[in-house]
Amino acid sequence: MMLGEDHVGAKVGKTALAWVLRQTNVWYMLYHFAQKASKDSSFSQLQTEVSILDDLFTWDDPSDHNNLLEGFNINSQYNRNRDVFSNGSLNNSPPFASNLQGAHSHLHSVSQKDTGGLLQVMQPASNPGSPPPSPPLASPIGQGGTSDPNWQALKPTVRERNAAMFNNDLMADIRFVVGSPGCTQVIPAHKYVLATGSSVFYAMFYGGLAECKEEIEVPDVEPSAFLILLKYLYCDEIQLEADTVLATLYVAKKYIVPHLARACVNYLETSLTAKNACLLLSQSRLFEEPELMQRCWEVIDAQAEMALKSEGFVDIDMSTLESVLSRETLNCKEMNLLEAALNWAAAECGRRDMEATPQNKRAMLGNALYLIRIPTMTLEEFANGAAQKGILTQQETIDIFFHFTANNKPSLQYPIKARAGLKSQICHRFQSCAYRSNQWRYRGRCDSIQFSVDRRIFVVGFGLYGSSNGAADYSVKIELKRLGRVLAENNNTFFSDGSSNTFHVYFDNPIQVEPETFYTASAVLDGGELSYFGQEGMSEVTVGQVTFQFQCSSESTNGTGVQGGQIPELIFYGPTHDEH
């Protein structure tokens, strides 16, 4: 009877031990260790134990399992084990990894904790193609950590595993409180990742004056921009938007991440227009981005009137305002500059909670007012405009009137020399012109040509041929399209003296033309039917630093094409050999 009970007890013990070891997936390691020990003479005393282990792992009696394990709540025990892994209590344990040859499994991580005498071990990753050893946990990795102890196995690349840590509390060893007071956001991060992407972060965490704080306040950075920076450092991804690109450029400069800064500058350059050029100029001066500054100046010079009337102009700083007002190459009237300066001064009064009176606006402008070349206005512009604004003193008004009318002109604080403005350039696409018995006729039909450029330019207007049969007046509608969309059009007139000279017609404002895309230039003339026409046309023409490519347009219904016809010239502003 006693022998029977001992036998039953032994079987129960062996069955329970086998179940525990199978559940923890360490039997394979223990078994091979026992085999190695049994082959060593110094461990001969362990041969009995090795035999027991061998028998234990190979013993399988389903009937005994059913009988002897009755009463064991296996599911309950599994759930307790799972809870230990999922509650984060093992996250800080050192990982254990073993690389086995052949078909052996790779153990990604093993963590141990003594819970009532039971050894608890993280599940190893299965061999490729094999079913998982246990039901996977449902919750994926997230901001609050992970409930899947084997999430790494689902990320096959370093980039994916690193990206999983982005804005994630799991293993985070630093937190940033980002944003101005009242609008802050706590963002978790990992020092190692940040230090490998930024010398500033490296000095902050591993330098001689390393931060020991658990939280770092960053009040001068917008949370959205800080997250874009981290997204790049963790994931090699750059996601820029118009509303956040300037803030992102600031944070990229702050933490010396040049590739992200360059991406921001490229984004700004491609989205640069007359509406935002002045504001971007102000920002690029602060960020010390000379290339972006140069691009802004190109737009402001060529499209000055539109840039000065933009909403963003009133938000620029005083230094940028002075730079604009003193710019020699601006293509605009001085009256437009004066009105823009007064708009800026009114906005500055508002920022300082002051009433926008003429006296206060003058005070806001200070010496910047003397950069406006008021004496270069026409007498009519001055008398009906500047003199009526209340911004000038009585003596200044009298002196400027004398400047216009008197032979003995008074000395003025305002510049009296007109701005040089931009010098236009002309692309001639024909090598010669002619008139013959088959002279060019119009009859309301459209002359059209397509062109593209390799550098950004601003189209000012077209040069056109006139009458070959004596002097004549012409009316003309000119148009510039891109992908079928009208960018600009203008109805104009010109007088042809009967010579083979071209006659220039202009748009109201220069039109920005981007490189590497085709635009359509069109003209519909009405006037003397007989006209000169171009011949020996060129499909490629280089002017200064700009190369034009020409091709025929399907909109041309009057015979104009690459080889001959109308629209012999494109008038534009663009870079020159003098620019560096």
C-alpha cells in the first residue's frame, strides 16, 4: 500500500514538474545541460538525475495525465503567468538571448522572477513557419508601453523596431515638457536615440554637464514641431506641413539636425510666393539661411507690389522692414512702399496697444521712414497721396513741394535718387524675321507656343511683331497658362511703326514660372492683318543662367510653332551672371 502511494506520488510529482517545464519552455535548455553534465566524469554522480530528466521528458501517459492532474486549474495558472508578463513588472529585467544552430529556436528574451517557487520565463520566438508556442497577446505596442512581450519579433528591421519606440513610454528614460505654459505636452523619449541624432542631445545627456533631470522643459518649441523632430530621429521620416514648417525649422536649428533643417528650407522654397515672401524673409534672417533669403529677395524684387500688399508683411520685424525699404532692386512705386510701411506701423501700434494715429505710426517707423524715396514720386502722387497721409511734418511737406517745383531745391532727409529696379531680360526664339507674299495674318485666331525653363523666372510680358504694311495700331490679349489653368491675362494695345522691330506688351504683375514644367504663352491680335513673322526658330535658347525649351502648342490656331510665327520674345526677370 505504501509502495503504491509512493508510486502514485512520484507520478504526480513527475507530471506536475513536466507540465511546469513545458509551460515555461526551458526544458530544452535544462535537458541539454543535463546531457553535457552526464558525459563529464566529474559529474558522474548526476547520471541518476540525468536519467530521471530523460525519463521525465519522454514519459507521456495520457491516461495518467487525465487521472493524476484532475483538480489542477491549468488555465488559471496560465492566466497568472500571463499577468506577470503583461503588467510590466519584468520590463526592467536583463534579457537573456541564446543563438542555437540548425533548427533550434532563437531566444529573444528571458526574464525570471520568483513567484511562490515557480520559475517564470519569457516565451522564445518560434522558428520561421512554425506555429506560436502559446496564444499571442492581443494588445499591440502603444504609447503606454506593451502588453506583448514578444513585440520585437513582429518588427523585422532595426528601423521598424526603433520606430515603435517613437512617442512611447516603453523604456523611456527622459521626458520633455514641450510648449508654452498652459499649452504643454509631455513627450517621452529615449536618450540613446536622441543622442545618436543630435550633438545637442548628446551633450545634454552624455556630456560633461549632462542633465540628471527626469523631465526637461522646452517652453520655446511647439509640441507638434518637437514631435516632427523626434519622428525624424526615430523613423527617418520627415512630414512637413505649411502650418508647422517654420516651427520645425526652428527646432531643427535649435538641436542641430541639419538634414531636417534642409528639408524645411526646401519645402519653404518650393512653396514660396509673393504672399509669404516677406514673412519668410524675416524668418530666414533669424534662422541664418542665406539661400532661402536669396530666394525670398528674388520674389520680393520681381513681385514687390504683391509682396508689400500681402497679409504677412505687417508681421515682419523692424530689421526686415528696413531691409525691404532700402532695397535698390524693388520693382514698385514709392507710393506703394509708403502705404505698406504705414500698414506695418498700424499693426505695430496694435501690438503695443496704441492708437494708430499718424503721429504714433511715424513713431513706430522711426528712421525707417527716411528710407522711402518720397521725392522720386510724381508731383501728382505726392500731392494727392503722401502729402495727405498726415505722416509728414509741415516743414517736410513744404520742402518736398519746393523740391518738385523750385530751381533752388532744399536739402531733404529722404533719398532723391530713384531705385534702379530689376533689369528685364529677353529670350529671342527666332534667328530672323521676314514678310513675303504669304505674310502673317490674324483674323482673331490664336498664336501660341509652349516653353519650359531650368530655373525659376518671372515672366513680365511678350514681344510681338507688328505691321509690315505701314504704321498701325493693334489691340492684343496676352495670356499665360500652366496645365490649362490661366495664371495671368491682360488686354493691351501697342503702336506698330511698320518696322520689323518687336513691340513689348506686359502683364499687370510678373508671373512666377517654376522650372521643369511647361507653360503656354498665347496672343490674340486685332489690327493690321499683314505682319512680320519669325523664322529659323530654335527649340532651345539660353539667356544668362536660364535655358528655355520650346515646343508647339495645340492651342495655336494661326500657324505659330517652334520654327516660325508670332510671339518672338519672352520678357522676364531672372538670375544673371552677376549673381553669386
